[in-house]
Amino acid sequence: MKLPSPDHPITITAHRGRVRVICNGEAVAKSTHALAMQEKTAPTVFYIPRDDAQMALFERTMHSTHCSYKGDASYYSIRAGGKLNENAIWSYEEPYPAMAEITGYLAFYPNRVDAIEVTE
């Protein structure tokens, strides 16, 4: 387990606007309670509470990954608009303590959905 540091900063802030995720023409998540994570020089990732997502459209997969800073990620595919977008979502269900704020939130791969619309 690694901790955020000046060499690898990670910040998590409440996003003040709205985040909407569109997949195969359907809004699969809409939130005004998203968290914005900025990690080092990577693009901002928006984490959305499960209560603000269409969980019935998501299918958990066997895929998983590990991040030295966040822990083990679980993955979900999206079945929407008559199509399946595999492993389009990741979630840290039990992240390391330093990243506890994102526990159970969902993040979406921009290249596996139609759009992630962010408003201020």
C-alpha cells in the first residue's frame, strides 16, 4: 500500500455541478453528488454514488485490477440500448484507508461509454 505524496498527489473533492453518463444512448448515471479525483497528472476521474446510477443495467464481471494507492477494483459491464459494454465501470468497494471517500462509488471509462457530461 502506497500513500499519496508530493511525488504522487491524489486529491478527492466534492464536485459542485452535475455529472451524467450516457451509454448506448441511455443515461446510466446522473449525479449532483459526484466526487472528483485528481491523481498526479492524469485526467480528473468522477466517482458517482451507486444511488445515482442505474444499477439494474450493470453486470458485475470477474475482471479486477490492483492499484498500489487505492486497492483492488471490481468491474461492471453495462447492458443498455441493446448492447453490452464490457468492463466499462470500476469500483473500489474496500479501498485503502487513505482513499476511503470513494468506497462503493462508481467510475466510468470514457472510451467505453458515449459520453461523460460534466457541468459546473
